[in-house]
Amino acid sequence: MNGSSSFKPSGSVTSRFVSQNDLEEAQKRREEEVRATYARLGQSPPPEALAAARREAGGSDGSTYDPRSLYERLKANKDAKQEAIDEKLKLGNQFRGIDDSESVFLAQVAQQKKEAERLKQKETEDELERFRKAALAKEASSPTLPAKTTPPTPASGASKGKAAKRKREGLLGVVKKKKVQSEEKKESVEKSKEENKKD
């Protein structure tokens, strides 16, 4: 690599790039065209027309040159947007008071809920009352059956006791109701108690 040899780009590579001088010349030509057009009309060109001519010619729109890299400019824009979003989402900004129309609406909703609950309670009470009446009517219309009275059979020794014990063991966990004594037995028991007291 020789210090005297220099790299010279081919014509196709250089044709894709535009120099700053070429841009300035294009801007001047476009501004002159705009001024000439307004001069024919007898008016002076407004600043907006000149700025538009500069933009069309590929120049800046009059803003100052920003020497930062594209990455730095995009990062600054992103940070500014993120700060704006964070400001909106701050805890203090999330809560606000309820205005009059909202409070009226919420009162109406609460009233509707109370009314629906009251109707539901009334329907439940009506249904329960109808059930009770039907149960009473059914009970009144059905005749009561007399209780069966069967005298107890005498046990015939130990064999009956063992059978009863096995029967009870097979019914573990079952509650067994005591048999109701007939009224005759109750009366006889009461008479015998009275006689015992008298003696």
C-alpha cells in the first residue's frame, strides 16, 4: 500500500451521492423560480413559499443543523415520549372525583339493585307461603293411620339373643328409633305405678 496511490470511486458510485454545493445550487434555482413566478403576478413571495421551494429542492426547511447522530436524535425523541406517558400514568393523575351525572347514574343503579333484591325476596316469601299452605292442605286431607299394635313375642332363649346381636352389629352407624307403645300399654303402666305408690 503506497502512500501516493489514492482510491478513486467509479462513476456509478459517485452518481448516487449529491454534494452540499449541488444542493445549495438547486435551492437557489428553485427560489429564483418562485420569485419569478410571484414577480409576474406582481406580488412578493411569502416566506412559506420560499420554505416550500427549499424543501422541494432537497434542502432544509430553515431549521438549524443538528450535529447529533440519528441514533441520538431518535433516543431523545423516544425518551421524551416515554416521559409524557409516565406523566399521564402517575398515580396522582389517575384518580379524579365523580361528577354529578356519574353520581346520578350510580344512584340509579343502586336503586335498581335494591328493587331487584326486594322483588326476589317477595317471590321467595310468596313461594314459601304457597308451599306451607299446600303442605297443610295435604296433611288435613290425608287420614291418619292408626298405629299398629303387635304384642312383643317372647324370646326363646339364647338363640334369639345371638340373632339380635348379629343384626345389631350389621347395622352399625344406623340410628334405630324406639318403638312407640300403644296407648293401652301406657295407661296400664301408669295404673301400675299409681298402685305401687298407694301400697
